[in-house]
Amino acid sequence: NALQEKATLTYKDLLLDTESLKPSDQLKLEGKQLNWWQYTQIQSRFNSDKKTFGIYREPTQFDKFYLPSNQKLLSKIYKYLLNFKMADEQVKDCMVKWAQNVGHQINLDKWQRLWKDIKIFKSIPYRENYYKMYYRWYMSPAKLAEMYHCSDRCWKCEVERGTFFHSWWTCKKAKEFWNMILLFIKKVMDIQVPLDPTILLLSMLDDNLSKDQKYVLQHIITAARMSYAQVWKQNYIPDEKNLIEKLLYCIEMDRLTSILNSENNKIFVDRWKCVYLKLNILTMFCYKAFY
């Protein structure tokens, strides 16, 4: 009917090649049933939009939301927002700050792979940690001092100025923590990982690793960051027991993800069995998952 037809009309349907509005008679011949009042409203709106915004013939992202699809409108908008690319200036600002901290430029391909790696996780805490690290959302003592005029000393060492990068990397207690993580990785995976902030803070892994090695290593590093963030404002660092508990949680999230992705259970077992055997922590969960 006329109301449904009107709801699906766009300027692309209504305009001539000269970017002027088609006559009402022509619209009727094309099957667009508009009465004189509806046509007058569209004409008035078109003149206003053309003067204020200009007319774009190509559909915008929001126009695409209303195209016929099996997905509901809210689902399409939500998916778009999850994959939304932030404004170039904001992205560049984060990249520049990270490059300044690590002391060298980070290849753009590595940044692009980072965003692809995030998509393997369905767990919200996983993604949240990635976003917080990339966009530097963790509130450091130095940042809080600028806002509230409180102490800017690092919560861990209580000596140096607690900038974001110091709190995560250059603090002596942070270094102690990351060295513990490297020893842990060596113990459970039999691989040597360098003490590199792009690897441990941003999960930009070495291309020489196999696909399964990268996958497991991503989870261990993410578990490490999440355990460190849990004691963010404390003057101590997490121990290995805390890391293992967090890793078990991450593995459980990976198991649920594999179920959601309809993966063969053997893939999950082959991926993680060696880690459990190395840690010698075959709990009831391990038994159920692997046997």
C-alpha cells in the first residue's frame, strides 16, 4: 500500500539523472503510489535536504540497514557497531603513542592483524581487554592526577611517575611479572618468547609460530593481562597460581566459543591437552573436556 511504499522509498528511487525530483505522474507509472499530499511533503523535504546537505546517490551505511535482509534491524546495527572503525585521527593517535612507547614504528599490517585476531574471541572480557590496551583506557595514576590532583606515583613501585606505559611495562614490578609470564610460556609451550611490549601488551605475535601456537599463546597472554588488570591499583603483582586460574577461565571460554562455532571437539582437545599435561592440573573440568 501507499504507506509501505513510502517507507521504502529513497532519493535514488525518486530522482532523475539531473538530480531533480521526478514528476508525480512518472512515479505513478513506475508503480509508486503517492497522493498529492505525500508528493508535496517529499518535494518540500527534498528541497530542504538538497540545500542543507546535498544529495548522495550512493547509499550510506545507514541506508544499507534498511535494505531487505534476513537479519533484524537491531542485529545489523549491533554488528556494525562492533566492527566500527574509529575516526582516523583517534586511531592514529593511539598508534603514535604506542610507537613512542616501544621506541619504533609498528607496521600497519600488524595493526590490521590485531583487529582480525580480536574477532576470534566471542568472550566480552577478552575483547574488552584488547580494546582497553589498544585505546589505553586503563586509568593510570598520572592520568588520575591530572583529573583529581592526587598523587601520580606508580601504585606498584611507589617511586616513579605512574604513566600508562610505566604501569604496564617499565615499572620494576611489571618487569618481574612479565618475566614470570615468559618462564610460564616456556614451561607449558616449550617456546622462547622475547620480552617485547608489542607481543605481551598488544598480542602482535611472531609469524614463525604455527597457527595453534599463536592461538594458545594469545590466550595465555590475554589471561596474563587480565590477571594483572585485576590488581591494577594494588602494590603487588599476580602470582602463577592466579595466572593459572585465569588461564583456566580463558580455556573454558574457548571451549564455549568452539561449541558456538560448531567446531569438532577434537580440535579443542588437540589445542589444549598439552597445556594441561604440562601443568599437571587435570581437574574435573579437564576430565570432562578431554575424556
